[in-house]
Amino acid sequence: MRSEEEVREQYEFLKEELESEDMNHEGVRQMFSYYRRALGWVLEEEHM
């Protein structure tokens, strides 16, 4: 089970990356994969 701190760290990482001026199509695709992973952690914990 992920801790709230781990989920918050992932969220902050995503937020910083998405605000980066370097975001291109590949970067956006990669960010969505991270986002899906973070959401999966949260949903997994809610069902436990």
C-alpha cells in the first residue's frame, strides 16, 4: 500500500513536469503513463 506522502510526491513531480517548457509529444505521453500509475496506486488502496 502506498503512503499519502508517496502519492503527494508523485503528484508534485507530475505537476512540475507538466509545467515544464520542455513538454513535447513524447514527454506528454510519458507523463500520462506516470499519471495512470499514480492513479492506480490510489485506486488500489481505496479497494483494500
